[in-house]
Amino acid sequence: MKDVQSEKDERMVPLKKVGIKGLKWPLKVQDKKRGFQYTVANITISADLHRDLRGTHMSRFVEVLKNFEILSPKGIEDILIEIKEKLGANSAHIELLIPYFIWKESPVTKSESPLEVCAKIYAELSDSYKIYTGVKVPVHTLCPCSKEISQEGAHNQRAEVDILTRSKKMIWFEDLIEIAESSASCPIYTLLKRPDEKYITEKAFENPKFVEDVTRDAALRLEEDERIEWYRVEVTSFESIHNHQAFACVEKGWMN
Amino acid sequence: MKDVQSEKDERMVPLKKVGIKGLKWPLKVQDKKRGFQYTVANITISADLHRDLRGTHMSRFVEVLKNFEILSPKGIEDILIEIKEKLGANSAHIELLIPYFIWKESPVTKSESPLEVCAKIYAELSDSYKIYTGVKVPVHTLCPCSKEISQEGAHNQRAEVDILTRSKKMIWFEDLIEIAESSASCPIYTLLKRPDEKYITEKAFENPKFVEDVTRDAALRLEEDERIEWYRVEVTSFESIHNHQAFACVEKGWMN
Amino acid sequence: MKDVQSEKDERMVPLKKVGIKGLKWPLKVQDKKRGFQYTVANITISADLHRDLRGTHMSRFVEVLKNFEILSPKGIEDILIEIKEKLGANSAHIELLIPYFIWKESPVTKSESPLEVCAKIYAELSDSYKIYTGVKVPVHTLCPCSKEISQEGAHNQRAEVDILTRSKKMIWFEDLIEIAESSASCPIYTLLKRPDEKYITEKAFENPKFVEDVTRDAALRLEEDERIEWYRVEVTSFESIHNHQAFACVEKGWMN
Amino acid sequence: MKDVQSEKDERMVPLKKVGIKGLKWPLKVQDKKRGFQYTVANITISADLHRDLRGTHMSRFVEVLKNFEILSPKGIEDILIEIKEKLGANSAHIELLIPYFIWKESPVTKSESPLEVCAKIYAELSDSYKIYTGVKVPVHTLCPCSKEISQEGAHNQRAEVDILTRSKKMIWFEDLIEIAESSASCPIYTLLKRPDEKYITEKAFENPKFVEDVTRDAALRLEEDERIEWYRVEVTSFESIHNHQAFACVEKGWMN
């Protein structure tokens, strides 16, 4: 059976990435507090393509993932090593977006419930290996301006803190989630009884934050963590008095 | 050239709807205050299919729309009449989802800005003709429970009021938008200066509403409008202290 | 602490549904062939609200779900019974959308890989209990008209078969997936090697189907299943020669 | 009224971007062939924030857009100049995503219909001004491997060609759309009659292309255009035999 992909390509255009996107994959993920949790990852996986090859063998990306049952830094690197070898590529890349649950106790009644965040892994292997760990965490922000200028109340809303980090050592998703939540006006919860709701309303009111504030506070926390070589923080607020979003972002390097 | 669609179908299964979805169409829409506005509709259009015909001629749906440049109740009915005729169908249906702008002045500084809402038309023609008009409007809700139990502040958030109505006479989108906005804790705006933000914060604080309240207040307004034969209201609140939504809905007929 | 939700409501408007949407929940699901699988459900849960109560206690929906770890017909009914009791409601409703994997062997090389489909459960409890089981399954369709009129080739595309059923006895998701896949031109797979790709290309070419054909073939299969009291089938095809979708739908009852 | 945003910030963290996202805006866009067309843009607009300022005045972004009625390269630059001035920023950025219609004649019957593509503008002003023009165009691809190994037929599907370019001179969206369409197996159309469908089926069958082929062919065309200083091409194929996407990408610079 003819191998069209392996034909010599005369156009001589090397491709940066060739691969597959939107691949859903059942996955077991190590959890800092509870051992393991099970989830469904959305995977993008790719490799570069040499200028004189017509195509990549796309099925090999799926074959390499066949035994990918547990998420671990070592497992991710092994996948990229195998991709590079099987496809004769110079570089290989993978991205995973993962619904990830943290089980939280509500602040007063200590009612436990699961909160879903989006966990992210991105890794690339060329001459060196780099792995990025991230989270996108829903939080609560209360507007300092609205509080200051109004006789009573202050507009507040759901916001998202999106953190991506590169590190030498493994970073737990939980560590980044803690930074995201503690940088906001208040964390959010799936289950809150009335005493909890009172606590959260009052806590947020005492702790007003612009998206700019959340971004800076998260950045300062990430600067302190010696494992982290690089980071990017983007905070998006679903403004409750507008139909658009406010956002702010910062990347490692602003100290220079 | 053989007409496969017109082949006799032996399975004898009549189909309720056959048609096309996700058709984007540039459209001019009559505006209550400013004459006209231009937008891009997302159209679903279909007809039933007789049990002994193998297929519909899908291209005819697009052909019928070819001169559809202005949205009007009469134009919609004409499209459905033509669909029924060209396809020999017993019933024809169309749905349009339309980004629609209302130009609003902010409450204090009277700054004008456009707010996008989703306008909706649904129509069906079988023995009789029915047309439905609807809107999905972003608004602001402030939680009565949170206000009552907390020393200061109250959680609030962006919410959506989704109204669909059937009427004998034409209903302006603006009429339904006004009902949606006046049923919430406060309307929202694209442009607000500080005196406006103060006003809105305080107004919402004085006017707390659960999704249940917004739903009921909108329903009572719709009951009063004699043009409206049927309606459905669904209010969804993007809870700022949770990562899920709260919702409530009601349909005409609860009085019985 | 004051209970605002329990205040008497003077508007006297009973609400059809009040509840929460977009609640993500980790779940273990019974699998016809492999025992169990783990997934993340997207849950909508609600109850009606009496006309003289101001609000529902939304946190109770989450409390009722607290021990919801395994999906089963009995478990779903128990949740609705508890909702009705705790909220003093006349009716309770739940909907679950679930990423669900089927492990399939490719047709020639017998390579195994997981394919994600969307599984659906909807249940309501008022005077009686009704449970609906459904799936949305990606498949392949090849156009009979394009094949007939063209010298070579035929346009084909990814399509989705969306089936919802109500039954007295439990229906496996796998049973409905099998109906969806066998009604299309060909099933689709996550991992295909070249002999598999050849097989599928040729099989689809020999088995051309309009969305109308897929819809009718699925309907006839569902009519034959004596467990099924009611069904709805909707097939949507992501037309490869257009930028819109073609669709067809049918519901139980067309025989009358 | 106190100006909280203008407070001195002690954290000394400059922010890369602060602004608003998801702002919908009615817009008139110059059209290469038909004069003008009207559309609804989705706008992201931002500026950097000095390390000793607490917050940006978000309302000024909307104020600057108030007279933004027609899309033009000069208008975009003027908006960024005004943002920089009003906010005292070092850099300002804007991104617009625009539903844009091209009116195409079908290949044989010359039936005219509108096809929606996504047009994109991105611009940034710091010491210098850079403007990027892009399009995301739906096309048809037919798999060369499937054609080669199968006795009859070949799987094909809808794909998207995403092109972004930076140029000194203005680039028409139509110029990039032409490159995207001519790089695929075949363009797609909103309205096709049977002779057109036959033509397209046969043309695609004679012109099989992997995503890698489409990417390279588009890259070579963009290299030839002397106005273009930089480009990126990403082609994504909604594989009709899988439930995931295949993709390939390349950026200017591969010749080195």
C-alpha cells in the first residue's frame, strides 16, 4: 500500500507544527490531597515536519498516546521522546486542557464540595525539554472604585485567573490554584450555606480588587516561588455592570 | 443529471424537519428609534418531508433567501410560503438569531453607547402562520439574601433575561428589552463614567432580585400586554460566588 | 439569620423550574463492556416553585448531589425524590451531559482506541417518574447525490446523530451508539491505520446517505426496540462543500 | 468623587496589557468589490499600565471608540494614538474579529451567494506602529492518502485556513481569502446547484491536499507578495473519519 505521506516534497517548506487537535482522552491525574482523580483531557499534539517530507503520519500521535493513562511529568516527556523518534522530528509538542476538581470546605459551615478549574500542561521537546503548568481558576472580584464612590454596596462579579508557569521542578495544580484564589477578593465555592454566604459577601467587601490588583498580587506570589523560571498571569473579569470583560496581564521580566 | 433527492422512498417515514442550520446572513433590521441597523443573522430554515420522497433539495432554502435583505414580519411569512410551495411541503419553519444593538444613555452623565443583545425570530407556517419574537438581554442582579444577612455589601452579577413571545401584532425588540431591563436589579451599559457607576451600584443595592423575582416581574409585565398570546421567560444568573448558574423559568398558562 | 427565600410572595406566580445549570461533577458511569468509566458531568437540576414562596434554596440542589458518585437509574430517581421532599416541590428535573468513551477496534487492523461521544440523561419526577436516555455520536456521511452525478468521488463529512429516548427499562448508551453508527455511511474512529482508512473510504462510498436517510434508518431501528416508548432523532451534517450544516429530525408518532 | 484608579501603587509591577475584551461593535467595513459592508465586530482593546498607577480608566477605551464607525487602517492608528495619550501609556493594542461576507458565483451555474469568513485586524502602537491583517476561511480538503489507497472515493471534509500577515501597505481581506481558497482542494460556497456540486466533487478529487499541502501552498503564495513582511498560516481540518482535527502551521522565517 503506497505511503503518500513519505513522498519527497519539492516545495522545500519545513513546517513548524503538524499534528492533531481536539483529541479527547480519559486520564487519571495525581491529586495533591486525595491521591488521584479521573478526568477527560482535551489534547493537542504535534511535531515539526522536515522540508522534504510531504506529510506526517497522523495516526502515530494516537498510537503513542495508547498507554497514556496517568498524567505525570515523566510520562509527558516520554511521549515527546517517542514522538520525535517515531516521526524523525526535531521538535515535539503537547498541550493538555483538563477539567480538574478541588474539594473545598466552605469558610464557616465547613461544607465540602468540588469546584472545577481548568488545569493545563504544555510541554515541548527539541534540543531541550520544557514543561509548563497552568490553571484557570474562577474567583470573585469586587470593584474598589464602585465601593469607594457609592453610599452602599459595590459591584462585584465572577472573574478568572489564568496562570501559566515554567519550572524546573514539578508544580502542583493546587499550588497555583491557591495563588489564584488568594489574589482575588474572595475564592468561590460550589456549596455555600447562609453563614458562608454572609462571610464571603463581607470578606469580598473588605477586600476590593481591580483586575489589575489581582494580576499584580498573583505576579508577586509567583516571583517568590523559586521553582518558577517564567510565568504569565491574565485575569479576566465578567463585569456585572457591562456586557464585556475587563482584563489585565503580566509576564515574568517586568523587573528588568 | 439524475435527481437522487426525488427518488421514491420505500421506508415510508415522514420527517418533521429537514433543512439547514448555521447559515450566516447579512441583514438590515428595522429599529424602533433609529430607522435601521445592519447585522449578521444566524439562520435555521427547514420544512417537513413527505414519507415517499428520499430527500429535500437543500439549495432551495438558500435560493429562497437570496433576496432577503430586510427583516420584516411580512418578509418572513413570504419566505415560508415560498418554501412550502417550492418543496411541496406541509410545513415550513425559520429561526433567526440576530446581534442587535440598543443605543443607551448612561443614567447620570447621559453618555451614549451601544449595547448588544441577542434578538430572535421564530416562525412556522403549516395550516396557520405563527411568529415568535424574542430577546436575550444582559442585566444586573443583586442577591436579596446576601444583602439581608451581610453587614455590608451583597453579591451581584451579570444575568441574562431570555424572553420569547407569540403575538398577533408585531412586537418591537425594544419593547421586550425594556421589560427585561426593568425586571432586573438594574440595566447594564457599555459606557459608564464614575457618577453613572455610583448610581448603578446604589440602584442595584436598593433593588435586590433573585432570578425568581426577575422571572416573575417579567411574566407579570408580559401578561399585561394584550398583543401577546403566549410567552416564556427564562432568567439565568452567572452567580459571582459560585462557578455555576442559577436559573428560573415560567411560561404563559400558570394562571389556570 | 433571616430566610429571605422563605418569605411569602405576593405576586402569586408559580414557576415551572428554578434551579442551577452548568454544575460540573465528577462521576463514575457504568459501562456495558468494561465495568465502569470515570467522567465529568455537566448538570442542570431544578424543581418547580410554589406561587407563594419567594425563592428556592439553591444550595440544597448541591447538597442532594453530595453523595452522587455513580450514575444509575435508581440513583437518579432517588435524587429527584429527595429534591421534591427537601424543597416541598411538585416536580423535580435533572439533566446530565456526559463525555463518554467507547473503546473500538478499527475495522481491519483491529487497533483499539477510545472515541468520545456525548451521553445524555434527562429525568423528571412529578406524579410519575420519567427517564430519558440519549447520545450524540459523531459519524461519517457520504452524499448520494454527489456520488451519482460525479464521474469520480463524492463529497463526505463528519456528521452527528443525536438520539433521545424514553423507556421503561434501562437502555445502555452503547445500544443507542450502535444504532447511530449503523445508520450512517460509516462509523468513525480515533485510530486508523492505512488498511483501515482504505476500508472506511470504500465502505462509505458504497453506502451513501443523506441526513434524511440516516434519520429514517435510525428511526426504524428505534421503532423495533420494544423497551423504547418515545424517541427523537436529529442528524446534523457538517457539509464539506458549504459553511453551514444540513439537518433532519423525526419523533415517535409519525406512524399515526 | 475619589479617583481610585489614579492612586499610587506601591507594588511597582508594570502591567503589559490592561483593557477590555468581548466588546461588540457595529461597524462599516470597506469591501474590495462592492463598496462597503456592515458587520458586528468583537473588539479587544488595551494599553500597558505604569508600575505606579493602581488602575486604568476602562471607560476611556469605550469613549475612544465612540466615533468608530468605519474600519480603515488610518482609523485604527488614530484610535491607538488617542488611547496612548488619554491613558498616558507606552503602548496600545487593538484586535478586531469581524464576520465578513464574500459574494461568490458558483463555478458552473454562476449562482451568487454570500459566504461568511472571519476577518481579523490586530494593531499595536508603541515606539512604532504595526498592523496585522488576517482571515479564517472555510475550505474543502480531500485526503491524498485515502484517494491513493482506495479503489473508489476518498475522504474529504471542511477545513479552515487561518492566515495572519503584517504588511507596510494595506492588504485587502479578499486578497488573503483568494490565497486561502486557491491553496485548498476546492473553495466552498453557500449556494450550489447540481452542476456546481458535480464540478466541485470532481475538482476536489483531482486536487487532493493534506493540511500540510494547503499550509505550504499558502506560505509560498504569501512569500511572493512583496507587501507582506511577516505571516503565519495555520490550517485545521475537521477530519471526516475521526472525531478530532488535523492541523499544520508555518511562520515566515523558514527559509533561513
